[in-house]
Amino acid sequence: MPKPFRFAIQAKNANTKAEWVDQAKKVEDLGYSSLSLPDHFDGQLSPTPALMAAADATTSLRVGALVWCNDYRHPVVFASEMATLDILSEGRLELGIGAGWMKTDYEAAGMTYDRPGVRIERMVESMQILRGLFAEGPFNFDGKHYNITDLDLQPKPVQSPVPILVGGGGPRMLKLAGQHADIVGVNPNLKSGAIDETTVADATAERYAEKIGWVKEGAGDRFDDIELQIRIFMTMITDDRDGTAEALGPGLGMNKEQALASPLAVVGNVDQICETLIERRETYGFSYITLGAENIDSFAPVVAKLAGT
């Protein structure tokens, strides 16, 4: 049985508090399920306080980062912040956590950019610590990267459990996400530390079918309980679906058919896009669709047709 569609907006910035609050209210009013921010140092609002402001301005909108970078915060500090955000949002937190990937963030901040395996090890330990600190009673943890001794985090989050989102593009991360996460974001591979030609080459329909296989391998019997999320980066509402895809394809290193099939793009009129998303849910399992803030208004008719179905 397919999971019902949910839609989210990933925003980044606003010039004033009023602009940010109005954007959050619009996202909720238009039927989107949640609002998220990235977690970088390149001219964006800091996610945690911005999400708290968005939660204060709304009543049902879920909030989270896509995703908080584990390396920027000690897991105990992060757990305390997330528990508070869940309490003050009245149980609307979606806790996205990642190992960190954007090399320029690390370089600008003077942080060591360890090899992927080390960053992933730290993130997995942090997930275990978050789960442990959110549970009842004191928690102990003796890991390779973190050690926790008899810590009973108070207060606890409202949600039990807090839904954890983990995204990934390669086999190790997607298998780990399938093993540990409640929501799995399936992404292009960002192992180079930047968005480049390798990212585009990883965006084909064939590659995404392989990625879902990695999630299934990690999840085993719990796969049907996982919500699969995707961030769509190219959205074009148009009556000239074929012509638009043919024009855009070369920029992605794809022909028209490949561009139309890529899970990272949706092109066409509202009905065609709805059909495409339904087909992709059947093919891959994607029911949680995230779009950029530039799509809030244009994608609203699709949300109105599909949200909750």
C-alpha cells in the first residue's frame, strides 16, 4: 500500500522576520506538510532559530533541516536543542541529520574535513546518542568518537519517537539510512564535496532504481515502514513538456527522454506532473516530495491535487 503524498518546501533566507513568517504561513496555507532549511554557512538563516520562528507562526506545519550537519554540533548539545524545538513546536519536529558534505563549509570554518567514513561513523554514533537521550532514564554510550555517562536529558521531546530523516546518495549511506532512519532521503552522490558533473551523472532513472535497492538492503523487514523522500531540483510547469525537456536536457548532460525520467526533475502541466509523481511513487516509493522556495506558488495546484492521497 503506497504511503500518502506529502509535500515540503526547502527555503533558505528572508530579508526580515516578517518576510520569513509570511513565507511559513503561505507554505502551510497552500497545503504543504513541512518547511525545512539546509545547514550551511553561505548566506542563509541558521536553521534551528528560523524553524522555531516558523513553528511559532503556524499551527500544523512540520519543521526540520534538510539536514543538520552532525560535525557542527556535539550530539548532547544537539539533542537538547532538538528536544526543545520539538516541545516548543508542540511535536512538529522532523530531525534530519547528515554526516556533512560541503567541503567549502569546513574550509571556511577551519574545521577538519575528514574522509567520508569517519564523518559517517560520527553521524551513526550521534543517531544512537539522540535516540538514547530522547528515551526515558539516564543514558550511557562508549563510542569511538563520543562518550556519554549517566546523562538523563531533560526535558524529553513531545514525540516518541522523534522521526529521524537521513539522506544519502551512495551505497553506504543509503544502507545505513535504511537501517536507522524513519524517513530516507534519496539524493545524488555528493562524495566529491561539491555539486559538479558527478552529481548530474548520478541523477538518472537507472541510478535511482539502484539507490532504492540499497535502501531496501539496509532496511530489510522494516522497509515498508520507511517514508521515502526526494528533493526535486528542477520543476517546470508548462504545456510544452517535450519541448521544455528537450531544451533543458543538454544542461543536465541528458537527452529529452532521460531528463523527463530523472527523479530530480518534473516537467509538464499540472495533470502531467501529477501523473509523473504517481508513477514514480509506484516505481521507487517516493511519497514525500521536497521543492525549493521558488516553487511555493507554482507547485501549489499539484499539492492541492495530490497531498494526502
